[in-house]
Amino acid sequence: MKTAIACLVVTLALFGTSSANAKGCIKGAIVGGVAGHYAAHHGMLGAAAGCLYGRHHAKEQAKQQQEQEQGTAPAGQTKM
């Protein structure tokens, strides 16, 4: 439990001031830290992996939303 709290504190300290760059990272770090702690007592490693995945997922969602607003089809797909 201490590791999960430490992960949360570190994540908030690093990314709390810059919400634009941390989109998806904080939620991913929390989930990853807790999962890593309970799976193999590697909360920090789980938090780092969760942060990376959360940012990747948020960027993909933003890209899809931008494409929908512009009315273009995603790469590799044709509009019907």
C-alpha cells in the first residue's frame, strides 16, 4: 500500500503542474502502480508502464476525435 501511495505522490508531483502533457498518464500510473504492487510488488514499474500506456491511449483518442471533427477517415480506411 505504501508503494501505491508513493507512486501516486511521485506521479502527481511530476505531472500535476502540466495537465496538457499528463493527459492519461495519471490515471494509467495509478492503475498500473496498484496492479504492479499486487502482482509482483513492483509498483513503480507498473506506474511507469501505466503512465506510458495512458499517454499513448489518450493521444490516439485525441487523434481520432480530431479526424472525426475534420470529417476525414482514419489512416488506412476509406469513407463510405
